[in-house]
Amino acid sequence: MGTERINDTRRNFLRKSAMLAGTLLATSVTKPFTAVIFAANQPDKTKPWYGIGIDIEKCIGCGNCAKACKLENDVPKEPFYFRSWVEQYAIKNDGTVKVESPNGGIDGFTQTVAAEDIFKTFFVPKMCNHCAKSPCTQVCPVGATYESPEGIALVDDKYCIGCRYCIQACPYGCRYLHPVKNTVDKCTLCYHRIKKGLSPACVEVCPTGARIYGDLNDKEGLLNKFLKEHHCHVLKPNLNTGSKLFYNGLSAEVR
């Protein structure tokens, strides 16, 4: 969809939705519905197509990324709103899993599971996956959620009507409703910084280099080097969202 917008009234949206639903129902009766909907056209290999890698084995749970994200992007200070956050996983000896993320990890972590009960423990940073086939983009009724030419999922708050469809559609829990603007907010991969040739704030402040940002079309770039040298996975691969957030050291317990 690129940077195009759909300027439509709610009444027209509901009318068109009803017509589309009727068409799909009729089609499903006569033949299977096999269409695949992409958030944007397939990327131009000659232009940037951004993604990000996270090395869980290097993450120390300092929370610098979450703090920098809030400061850089004016995210509300309350502990309910995050564009980026960190989770602490404790896998117990009995196989159960405890996940904690107090204030998104900004204030650090305290292990609440007794050491003798822990099989393994680690930190997992979370953020928007900037999917190539993003469910959030597909459900937005007014085109407020869209994908930039560089493959970054964005929200235009001048068009957003706060319907929350995209919040429900995101399988990674990466969106929230801004308490003042009453519009949806999320990670932009610091698009305003990228356009100036800078790295996202979370990448810049990571003390261990656990975050790697880059152009997936650049075969010699840092991100592709990271993907080549590590056995990386994406979250919930069965959903086929085309996630561009790649993890090294991703444990099966992480959802």
C-alpha cells in the first residue's frame, strides 16, 4: 500500500465491508478462496528493505533499549505503554515457565524464582516485527496503518480513528492506544532517524550489541551477516506474517 491513504467515511466502510463479505461468502460456496493478501508489493531489490536482528545470547536485560525508546519517541511514561520492552524468562526444573516484565524492563529485573528451581533463564527484547504481510495493515478500515516503501509498518495518527482493529490483529502484542491522542501507537523502527542515516535509538544504546539493524537487500550488510552466522528464528512462524524481526538463541518457550 506504500504511503497511499484511504479517505473514507465510516458509513461507506461498513457498506463496502458488507458487500465484500457477501462476495467472499458467495465465492466460498462455488470455489475455495485462495487469495494471499500482502501488506505491500514485493520489495524492490535495488532499494532498502529494513529489518532487525536480536541476539538473545547477548541481551543482559539492562532495559536501556526500552528506556531510550520512550525518550526518543515521547511514549507515555506510565508502565502500560511501550513500543519496545524486555521480558525475563525463567524455565523451571518442572518445565513450567515464568515470564516477567516489570515496567518493560526499564528499571531492571529481580529474579523471583529460587535459584535451585531454575533450569535456565534469559531475557527477550520485544518490539514490532514489521511484517511483510502484516495483519494490522490488512484490517485497518481507513488506511491509517500502512507500510513505508522501506518495509516499515507505520501509523498515521491524522487518519487513525482509534477503532483498535489493528491492536486486536497484531499477534505479537506490539500496539497500544495512546491515552491522550486516542490513536494507535507502535514501534516505527525510529523511522525519523533512519531517514537521516541514523540507527534506531534502541540499537544505538545497547551496550552489548545485541541488536542489529540493517537493509535485508544489502547482501554484505550487518543484518545479513548476522543471519548468515547464526541460526535465527522469528516469533510464531506458523502465522506466516513475513516477520522481519529475527532472533538468535530463541527458545521454544518464547511466544
